[in-house]
Amino acid sequence: MDHTIVLCDNKTVDPTTQSEILEAAGASIELLDEKTESAVTEAVQGAHGIIVDAATPVTAVSLSATDTLRVVGRAGIGVDNIDVDAAADHGITVVNVPDYCLDEVSTHALSLLLACVRSIPHYDREIAAGEWDWRTGRPLHRMRGRTLGLAGFGAIARRLASKLRAYQLDVVAHDPNVDAATMRDYGVEKVSFEAMLDRVDFLSIHAPLYETTHHLFSTAEFERLDEVVLVNTARGPVVDEDALLAALEDGSVAKAGLDVRAEEPPGPDDPLAGRDDVVCTPHVGWYSEESRADLSRGVASDVAAVLQGEDPTNPVDPETPWI
């Protein structure tokens, strides 16, 4: 074996698929279960590649501790847990898989929206408790003709916009990096951030986690809303959860559907858990058996390509302002 690859995630990815691809490229596999800076720092010494999930930090400290590492693979889309600048400074390539779960996450966002709008979890809990009364979920309102805002208009938001056409909603979006013509192609109106907040009945968050999007939705933003249904399938820290709790209490946010959280998993005293106006799922929006297979093949193939001196399909641009 010519290369050593550290795998930090045997839950999200399919380890058999990854091992087959990496071993065919002449790599031996080492497993790392501990998702800490110190554990990663020790593991990368002598390693040529490492593949991590969202919970495993790859910091400047860890990257400075090795003179053998050539590639960091992110088994997912966001690379906010990887110091991409430090990797570039050390000549280390970072790769991700930006297109493996577009259908899954957009479908999950729509599912959370519908669950909130139609009070599905509430009725399910009521029936389990022996109740059978449609009035307990009142008031529900028709979706058609209302306005949905997309915070961010990348690939997932575009898939969601296409799926929303059947619901006859007015869809607006804010994304400083996407022009109005592109949005019009999807039947979406480009608006300012403030205009989006002032107009929406429903709000679906698709912003990546940058320094500028950390707590993008906080007290001032929620104060502009009025009984809005909020869905977040992007990154937990984009939402200030203390501010969200206050907004749920005062009615600025009527309901929230959350697949991502500021802390994953949340602590035992999570104030958002168990509320009738909050639907939570365990960061599962990315998942289907098919997307898991795509993820496993995509990240392993790009890591193997780098180690074999080839250009990867999905290198991460260090100029992108991930935090």
C-alpha cells in the first residue's frame, strides 16, 4: 500500500464502498472514532489523506502537525469544519461532494414545511394520546397564493423552487451571488433580504455557513416577521436559537421545521424540543440509500484521484468564505 487514509466517519458513508475505491488506489485504511482536534492532529501524522464528516474539525493546528497529508475529503457539502485557507497554505487539497443530495434535502425542506402548515405532528400526537378532533390543530390556512422566501438560491433551493410550482405560491429569494435572470428561470423573484422578511408567509433557509451568515436570523430579523413558518435544512448556526425561541413565544414565527441545529445533537434541556410549534428531525435531510452511495463514491473517488496525481472532480475553492 502506497498511501494511508484516515476515515473519521463510518456512519454517514458506506465504509465498504469507500474502502474498495481507496484500496484500489493503493491506500490502506485507518479508522478514527474520536471527533476532536487533538485526535485528528495525532491521526494525520504520517497519513496522506483524511475523510471527515461535519462533526470532525480539521483545523490549522492539525494541518500544521503533518508534512505528509495531501488531501482532506469532506463527506458532504459544507466545509465549515475545515480550515480551507490553512489547507491551501500547506498545499493540501480539500474536496467535497456538492451535488449528492440535492433532491433529498429539497424534498425534506418541503416535507417540513407541509408538516408545519398542516399540523401533521400535532395531530399524530393527539391521536396517539386518544384524541380524535380536527379542531385541536386550528387554525390552518390554505397555502395557495401565499408567499415563500428562499434565503439562499443555490442548487438545493433551486430544486425546491421547482417542486413548489405545484403549490401555486409566490416565491421570492435573496442571494447576493445569484442574479435576477437566473431566479426568473425558476419562477422566482429576486428581492432584498429586508423585502423578503417583510413579505413572506413561509421562509426556507438554504444559506451556507459563512462568517456573514452566522446568526443571519436573529432578533432583529425575527421582529420583521409575522406568524411565519420557518424551515431550516442548511446549517444550524445560521439561526440564533435563543432568538428563535423568543420569536415562537411572541408569534413572529408561528412554527419551525428544523433539520439542523446549532448543537448536534442538542442537549437534554433543549428548549425547542417537544414544543407543539416545532418539528425537529436529526439532520437527516441529506439521506437516502441512493444519496449515501453517491456520497461514498464521490468523496472516495476524489481523494483517490488526488493521491494518484489526478485532478479531482470537486476541489473546494479556498476563496469561498466558509467559516
